[in-house]
Amino acid sequence: IRSDPNVKAFYDALIARGKRKMQAICAVMRKYLTGLWACIRAEEDFDTAKLFSEKHLLKA
């Protein structure tokens, strides 16, 4: 969360919606895990910019 601006924006959006810090951290962890698993199955490279895109921020 500290080193990636895309993840930080997603985390901040969750906090702004009223989620607790631990809930937001768990949501970020879950998003990472599902994204990594999808990349492993599809044999693609992992890209946080794609995973935490502007489209996903609107849903957060």
C-alpha cells in the first residue's frame, strides 16, 4: 500500500467509503490474491496498474 500509488488510491477510496483500516487492508490482500491467481491460470505477467485501474476505483 505504501509503495504503489494504484493500490494506495484503491485503499484510500475504501477508507473514504467508511471501511475500517483492517477491512480495507483485507480487501487489498484479497484483490492481490485473486489477481495473482488469474495471472497464474492465464499464464500472464502480473500488472498492478491493470488490477487497480481507474475503472476499479469507481467501484470501490
